[in-house]
Amino acid sequence: MRAVCRTADPDELFVDGAAQNRAKALCTGCPVRTECLAYALDHRIEHGIWGGMTERERRALLRRRPLVTSWRRLLEAARSEHQRLASPDEGQAWDVAG
């Protein structure tokens, strides 16, 4: 329900060549991009743009990381770590005056 592409024409997500870049742009800022990509990787979906990646990009990622058993778990852990590092510690005082 929260996917940006839910209102897009599905034919726009299953394209070749330069049109793939336009399709990937739909994924920018999508609130479920990580879940979408994880689903495509975990289910070895071969066609279309999923989570901002083309089928060729997903195949290359799967070849580079053959030991990953759950992309969902891996990507959720990476997102959590990124968010933890991106947000300042609540107890830490920041000196903005420098």
C-alpha cells in the first residue's frame, strides 16, 4: 500500500535499455524500497525493476554475495545500522558554536 509504484503503469517497470533509468527513478524515496528489493532477491525475481535495481544489477549482486540466505534480514540490519549511525546519540551534548 505504501509503495510509490502502486499507481504506476506496470509496463513502466518492466522495460529495457534507457527506460530502466526512468523506472528506477520511481524507487527513489520509496518508503518500502528495501523490502521490495529484499523480496526480489530472496525470491530470485528475474524481470523488472524492484527496489531500484534492474534484473542485471540483482543478478550481479547475487553472484557477489552467494552465501546470503536472507536478503530481507541482511538489508533490514544494514538499514538499522545506517539509521543508528546517522542519528546522534540522545545523551551526547553537541557544541554547535565550535
